[in-house]
Amino acid sequence: MKLRVIFFGFLLFASLSPVFSQSKKQQQLEERRQLILNEIKQINSLLFKTQGQKKTVLTEVEDLDQRIKAQENLIRVTNQQANLLTREINENTTQISNLRAELTELKDDYAAMVRKSYKSKSQQSRIMFLLSSQDFLQAYKRVQYMKQYANHRKKQGESIKEKTILLQDLNQGLIDQRKQKDKLIAENKVAKANLNKEKKNQEALIATLKKDETGFASQIRSKQNEADKLNKEIKAIIRAVIAEANKKAAGSSTVKPKASLSGGFALTPEAAALAKNFSNNKGKLIWPVEKGVVLNRYGTRQHPQFPNVTQIFHGVEIATSKDAKARAIFEGEVVQIQQVKNANKAVYIKHGDYITIYNNLASVSVKKGDKVSAKDNLGTIFTHPTTGKTVIKFLVYKNSTEMNPADWIYRM
């Protein structure tokens, strides 16, 4: 009997282990779902609350695309949660069935034990049991047996009580899981309805675009040409910054000679330590704005509506709120303030042999040579008077090699 109870406890723990693992997975999915919900909230706030501002059809399509992608992600994650809950419910149902069977067996055994105890519970029966012993040793063993029997009966009763409470908890958990699943399914139904509505709106706008496909494609190519020119200017500025820094450091005996041979920054020990610190924080750096949503990610791709048009993004474009401030993502030194031709300003910050660039600023709050820390205000981001959008263009370089900002910024 004792072995059976111990074995049951082991089986119960083993059977609960997958549920604990799945619950952790459920928690991770819920965290992901909340992030997406927050992203949708920011998209609605930053891209769709610009009353009085006139968007181009192309901008409307691009903004809708942001919301559609976020809603598709939400539906996918919610489906994963519902499917995981289904598995958990099935496993809990099996556990409840097994536990009920084991509880029935424990109660039957306990009832038999009580009946047996009742038959021999009289004081006279116990005394006769002891007096019938052949010697003192046998009498002593019988006393110990009666004690063990009483203890085992007590433990058996406690075990039944514990299993009953566990069964009640599992039943309540099952009810809660089913409610949670029903809620997720209902939310997904609403999300799918919203998604279908958004897609219909986007399809109508795309149909408008297709009527003048040549004209809109030309606009996109023109913007890409401007971006390519700006990228060449940025690379030229970075080369000049490297040359100036290396010239300044040339008289220092602490400069590492091999660093200057690579065409990058010749680092002093202090600069090398800063670069290492920056590198060690890869994937954990703060965003260049307090709140925002990524409009365009780093990389080369075909335009979603005009596949014949190639777009190249050398950094990320982040939409934020009106009058938002650009902020330094890490400690460093301001090495350049660029006035972009026919556009706005850009701030360059050096972090050892890394450079971060904060472009499309209407005004700047720092000057060349300033030392900055993480979260320091660099300037106010420009708000487009027609679209009402406030967008910062953020870039990361190691020496003169561009990098993907999403690899460096936390959860970008």
C-alpha cells in the first residue's frame, strides 16, 4: 500500500511536468501577444490619428500594410495560444480521470483498513494480541506493528485529503482554461473581421494605385535615388570622421597600430573599452525614441505593390509622436552635425569604432564634441506638414560598414 502511494505521487509529478512546461510556453505567447497589441495601439496612435492631414494614396496603402501585418501576427499568436490550451485541456482531462481512479482505489483501501481496525479496536482484543506473544521480543514487535498500522492509517487519510484538494484544483484549472480559450477564440474572431475589413480597404486603394502605376513607381524610384545620394554623403562623412579621429590620435603612443591599418578608427585603450562595452550590449540597447513603431526595416526588398521597384533601406525608419525627441542609445561623443541638403539635420555619435546616426531632425540640442549618455536628448524630430508623420531615420555603422539596427536595439 505504501509503495503504491509513493509510486502514484511519482507518476503524478511526472505527468504534471509537461503541463508546467506548456504553461511557461503559454506565458511566453501571452507576452508576445501583449507586445503585438501594444504595437497595434502605437500604429493606430502614430499613423492613423492625423486628422486634418492629407495622406497620399501610396502612404495610406503603406500605413494600412503596417496594421495588416500586425493584425496577422496577432491572429497567428492567438491561434498558437488556443492550440496550446487545447493540448493542456486534453492533458488535464486525462490527469483528472487518472486521479479519480486512483482516489477511488485509495478510498476503497482506506475503507477496508477502517473495517479491519473496527473489528480489532477493542482494548481487550489489543491486550489479548499482546498477551498471546510467545516472548517479550514478539510482544515488542507487535506493539511497534500496532503503532505503524495506526500511523499508516493516518497517512492514508491525509493522502486522500491531499488528492481530493488536487483534484478540485485541477477541475477549477480546467474550467479556467476553457474560459481562457473561449475568450481567445472570441478575440480572434474580432481580429479576423477587422483584418478582412482592412484588406478590403487596402485592395480598393491598391486598385487606385494601379491606375497610375507608372507615376507611383516613378515617385518611389525618385525617393530611392534621394536615399542613395544621402547614403553616399553619410559614407563620405564617416570616412572624414575616421580620418580626423585618426589624425588627432596619431601623436598618442597608446594607439593600437593595427587598428588604423583596417581603414577604421585607430582606437585608444579608452575608445577600445567603449567599443567593447557597446558590442557587449548588442540586442539590449534602448530605442532612439521613447515610443515608436518601425515603418521600414533595414535591407533590400521589392516594393509590395510594385514588384519591379527595388527598395534599399540602410537603416530603420521609425514613426513616433509629434514633437518627439531623438535620444542617444548609448554613451559616446558627438562627432558630426549634418545639414542634409534640401532636408533636415542628422547627428552622428561615436562609440569607440561604432557610429550611430539620428537623421531627420528639425532641430538639434547638441554640438560637435559633446559627450552624451544613454537617453540624452539630441534634438526634435521633424514632423511632415502634409502627412502629419514624425519619422526618425536611424542607422548603425561599425567604422564605415553599415549594420542592421534591429540586431542592436532591444526588441526592434
